[in-house]
Amino acid sequence: MNVSGSYLRRVGSRLHGCRAGIAFVGLAVLWAGWGADSLQAQQWRARASTRIQYIEGQALMLDSVPVGQTTGSGTVRSVNGVQVTCATGASHCYYYRSGEKSQTLPAYLDLDLNVFGLGVEGLRFYASTRFRGALGTSSDKFWPRTEDNFDLLAGYAELNRNSFRIRLGRDWMAGGLGWYGYDGGSVLYRYRPARLELEAYGGWGLERGLPERVTSSSLETLGNFQPIKDNYLYGFRGSFGPLSGVSAQAIYQREILTDRSGISSERVGVEANYRTADNRWLVEGHADYDLAAGWWGKAGAKVGLWANTQVYFEGRFFRYRPVFSLQTIWVAFSPVGYTGWGGAVGLGPFENVTARLEVERRSYDDTEADVNFYDTTDRTWTARATARWQSRGKLDVQGAYWIDWGYGSGESAGNLRLGYEVNPDLSVGLKGGALQQIWEYRIGEGWIYNIGADARWRTPVGTLFGAVDGFKHNQKNNAAREDWTQWRAALGISYYLGSEPGRRP
């Protein structure tokens, strides 16, 4: 049998991704087993959540019709209300339609493990892992990432004392710059009287929002757009709260190539908030600046007022621009940002009744691109209304409606859920809704209706949960070729293991 070099690289990459998790688990087991007789306070706790889903889908298929069966002229014509593309001089015109339905059964196991009480104050081991796969033949495994069977989401050893904390392993930094992971370590210093925290962190950088190196085989579908070198990521974060109700935070973060030949990203961010002593006023603000690209990224301000216990007002202004690594080509296209404003009113007019009304407007920067055949706008409007009623008994009613109209597409949708608590350990629910998206996703002027049911049951073993949802695409008025009719279902259980018997999720 011939084994290609690319196959060996993929296998090696998977082993590299797993070995950190294997090393952590092995270290935790060795530590827990070593001197077990003398470590009477040793404890461990694990939370497991496993679920299996049933998902239907229909792939898009390229189809054709003879030119003579079309109506109209030019490149874009129609057949029975369906648009087709006709090349000059060609005998056939082409379009996409939905293929046969396919089913897949993705399965997941999430396992979080804490080991503590090891005879050293503040010492613990922590790991968060995810195992995934799909049942059936390879053709049935179309759900994303089911071929990637293991992820170490986080895994570190931690020494946590009153004034400092040290971590070594895989960790995440979540803050004003987003969600970034790294394989390395961090040191945190605390000064309690002023609520001061200073933290330095760094290591090998992971893909933004994913527990994978940027050169991982899991991202090889990016092809020529995938970076060829890993990153070093490091940063510094500080937070401060000298006065009651006041807090502020600043962060600096940089990514460089592992061969130190260039910068992937360099950003700074600040955020602050203030809440009055009577909790009636809330003021928040944040901003970040891309030092590598030389432009502002996200920025925003929000003011909230509790007029009384039944009425809440909120106003906000914001600015957003996408952030791309300098290792990719996307930053060369000068990503378009937008500014906007929004407002909200929260109401509690009656006992056990709450409602919220929101409106938002966004104005996009000039794309400097011409679009033929369409009248476009540089603004979008969004409005949303939600309400909830909880009876004094066991009934819970929740509903929402929203509309989004403007930049290239429009959407209107609503849903309603009726929940009932059979007893403190068992609750069930029924839900329904409708969705219309004009142009986007090609639903056309038709609607997608859905109905469903869900249940949650707490048992001495763990918490069982399940749900089933059906979607019906009602196509009409020059509706698209794609059919979004489908069924989805999920079944799972969450449970605790360890030295604290009786706990349930």
C-alpha cells in the first residue's frame, strides 16, 4: 500500500492535536494516584454531556434546460418562474436545484474534568474536551467537523492564591478583542483593595474561535488561503475598579509568525462601565484599534435607565469593522465597516409579565463597488419584540417577532413557545414559528413554517433532554428551486461524576 506525504501530515497533525490532552490526563491521573493515602482531601469532579442528532439536508444540484423552453431574452431568463442562466450561443441554460434528501446522525460527547484538593493550596487540574463523530456511511457524514473526532477545548494546571494565579496549558483569553486561544501560560496578579488585576499571557496561537492551530489539517479546505506557519500569541491585560460601581479594562495583544518574519495582528482595546449606587443608571463604552492595519475596529457606547421597577430604557451607538490576520489575503480588500444606533424599552406592566421592544439602524461604508441590475441601499433596519408570561402555576409562554430589511435582503420571522412544568424535575414544551427571507438563502416570497416539541427530565442519574423540529418550505410566487423542508431531532443526557455524590446538572 502506498502512503502519500499529505496523508502522513494529516495523521501527524491529529496526533499533535491529541497529545496535549493525553499528556494532561496522564499527568492528572499520576498526580491523583501519587501519595493517595496521604491526600485525604483529594477530590475530583467531572461533568459529561452526550447528545446525538438527526439532521436532514438537500445538496444543490446543477441542472439544465434547452434554450427553446425558456422565456425572455438575454443572459437571465426563466422557466416556469425559475431563473436560469443562458450563455450566448449555448444550446442549454443552467440553474441549481435541490437534490435528493440526505440524513446524518452527528454524535457528541463533552467532558469537563476538575481535579483539586491535592495537598497544595489552590492547585487544580482542569480539562474541557469534546469528542465527535457521525453514525452511518461516509456519504452520510455531511455535518461540519464530524471527521475531526477530538478537540481539547481547554486543559491546564492552575495554582490560584489570593493575590496571584498561574496557569500552564491550553487556555482562552476572552475580552474586548474577541475570543483567542493559545497553548502556553498566563500569570495574573491581584490587588484587592483597588480591585486591580494585571495579567500576562502567551504561547502558540490558535485559530480565532477554534481550538486548532492555524496550520491544522482541520482547516486544510482553505487551500491556498491557509497560513503556512504557526503564530506566537502574547498579550497583557489590566483591569481596575477603584470606586464602587466603576470598572475599566485595557488589553494589548500581538501575534507574530513562529519564525519571527512578520506580524499576524497587533491590537489594543479598552472598555469601561459605570453603575450608580441606586442601580438606576448604567453607562458602558468600549473600543479597539488595529495597530497592524492602522484603523479602528469595534467601538460602542450604551446608556441604560431603570425608570422604575416596570420600565427600562436603553440607547446605544456603535461602530464595527471586521478584523483579519495579516497572514491572509482578506485584509487587502479593506473590509467595509458600519456605524449605527439602537434603542430598547423593557416593560413589566403586570405581575409575571415582561416585554422588550428594540430597534436598530446600521449605515454601511462605501464599498466602492458597482452592482448592476439592482437598487441597493447602504442602510439596514431591524426591529424586534419579545414577551414572556409566567403564570403562578406551571405555565410559561414566550414569543418573539422581528423584521430585518435593507442591505441586499429582507427577513421577517416569529416564534411562540408554550412550556409546562409537570413537576420540579420534568418540563415539556411546544413551539412553532414562521420565517420569510427575501433573496437571501433564496427562500423567495415563500415561507418556512416550523413546529416542534422539547422536554427536560432530571433523574438521579442525570438530566435527559430531547427535542424534535419539523420545517416546511411553502414555495410560491417565483419561489426558488431549493427546498428547505426537513426534520431535525436531538437526544442527550448530562450528568456529574466524582467525589460530590447527589449533584445533578
